[in-house]
Amino acid sequence: MLESGYSVSTIMYIINQVVRNPNDDTLTKAFLDSYDFVFMPVLNPDGYAYTWSHDRLWRKNRAPNKHSRCVGVDLNRNWDFKWGGRGTSGNACDIDFRGYSAFSEKETIAVRDWVEKEKSKIVLYINFHAYGQLWMTPYGYSTDKPSNEEEMMRYSEIAVNAIKSVRNTTYNYGPVFTTIYPASSISVDWVRGKENILLAYTVELPDKGEHGFITPRTEINQSVTRRGKVSSNS
């Protein structure tokens, strides 16, 4: 699952590499021979289209809210795990409006239904965002820890070290709540806490604020290329 144009560019590059160059290195081929990869490049198609036509920094979807003149729900505050807690808003005009109920939106319902159908097969779930250079574990709703937090932190360390070795970019890692900010009703919390998928991460792509959400094309090209190398080398 993805948010922001940078995330879309990154995942589209990864898809391109997987589809067009599956035999370029033995490790990638081994993964493809052993696992099915499922990509959801754009969870918020209407909101993403709106960023091209009207507001480059639009975050929410474009669904009308029956009790407000303001449009849209923050899809990453609409998940049915600790819904409505810290880091969400009940005001439809706010950027982090959680909706009037959990899973009120067609987009989150679609992903929910797919995950619930396939969860016995899902080994790893990653939700890409921008920006901040962070590799984060659940939870976002509080400082509660998943039962396998030690395992997830170990894999987080491996991931950020691999990125550092290829790109010389430093990622911090840790739980969402303490690494970035409190954020309830998010997809990674639902995946781990409700659906019991043991490896679930939220990744915030570069940078750390120099360009923020308006990432230069040259930086996107460098990032996605090197992230592909990380996937091959780690």
C-alpha cells in the first residue's frame, strides 16, 4: 500500500525490475521462485489524480462527507484497529480525518477484503510513504508492543543497514508511535494487531525535509535505482 507520488514512483520501478529483469541476479530469482509479490501502487486513485490536477499535496481521498462541506478521508486513519485514537481527527476538514466509522471508505474496504482472504499466505506487509527516511514497526496507536517486536526490530536493522551500504542514506527505525508520532487506525497496526500478520512495516522514503513531499525528479531516479540494488544485494 502506498501514499504520495514518490512512493508510487518507487514501487513502479520495483515492479518494472521484477517483471522485466527477473533473472538479473540469483537472489531476486530465488525470491520470485519462492514467493508471490502483490503490489498495490495506488490505494487512493482519486486523491492521487487530484494531486496532478489541483493540489500537489492533497492527502485524503475525494469522497464527499455527508455532514461537512469538506471532502475526503485520510485512508491511513480509517482502519479498524484502535480506531479513533491519538493522531486522528473527527473533523472532516482536517488532513487526518479518520472518517465517520472504521472502514467507511471503498478503498480501505477493498484492501481489507483482500488481506482477509489471503492472510494465511501473507509473510510480509510493507506500506510505503514519504517522507522521513524511517523504517517503522507497529504500533502507532500507543507504546504497546507486538509479541514479536524483537524479531521485527532485527529485520529493521538489517534493512536500514542494507540501504546505508548501497545509498549511504541513514534511516532510523523503531515503532511508529515513538519514531515519528502517534497515529491510530493505521494499516500496519490493523495488519499486525487484527490480522496477525507477523511482519508488517511502514517505510517513509527520503528525504528528511530538504525537499519534503516535492521531491526532485533526479532524486527519485537515484532513490528508486539504488533501492532496487538494495533489494538485489540484501
